[in-house]
Amino acid sequence: MNILKHPVFIAGLVVASSIYSASILNLPLPNWITFYVNDALCMPLVLSICLIGVRLIKADQDRYLPLLPIVLLTLFYALVFERWLPKSNPRYTADWVDVALYCLGSLLFFIFQRKLY
């Protein structure tokens, strides 16, 4: 459970929540913040929560996520949010930059999970 208290996780959560709240309140933000920052933060936050779940299930605080589940979850998010949802819901738009940001966030999580958590 140290992950929930880690400053990097908290900072990511605060930034993502602030951007989401600003969009709900119609507060102006630069387009690159509105459209891309949360996509870059998505996978590190989701994977951190997954790591918490794995550690709870396995009762092993020294366990880390291997590359394959990270890749599969990233692929799942890319397909759902950039392929399937834009076709089925007009609120969503497909953007390959988002896919690249999901991949970048996942790569950074994989590289730094052992150093951070």
C-alpha cells in the first residue's frame, strides 16, 4: 500500500484530477494539456493500481508487474479508447497520439516501477 502514499503516484493523481475537474468546470487550459497530459498519465496510474492489486492478491510487497501484462493492458486501453469507443460513441475520438502516449506511459512505468515502488 506504499504506492498510494508515494509522491509520484499522488502527483499524477492530482494532476489528472485537476485537468479533469477543469474540463468539467469549463476552465480554459492549453489544448496540449486538455488533450494529452491525462493520456500520458493514464497507464502509469492504472498500472500502479494494478500493481497494488497484484501485491494484495499474492501477499508479496516485493512483486512487480512483468512486461507482458503491461503490454497487454496497454493494447487493451488503446483498442477500447482509440478504436472501439470512437466508433460506438460520438463523445470519443480516435487519436494515434493518444496510443503513443499510452505506450510511453507504460514504458516509463515498466522502467521505473522498481525504483519508485
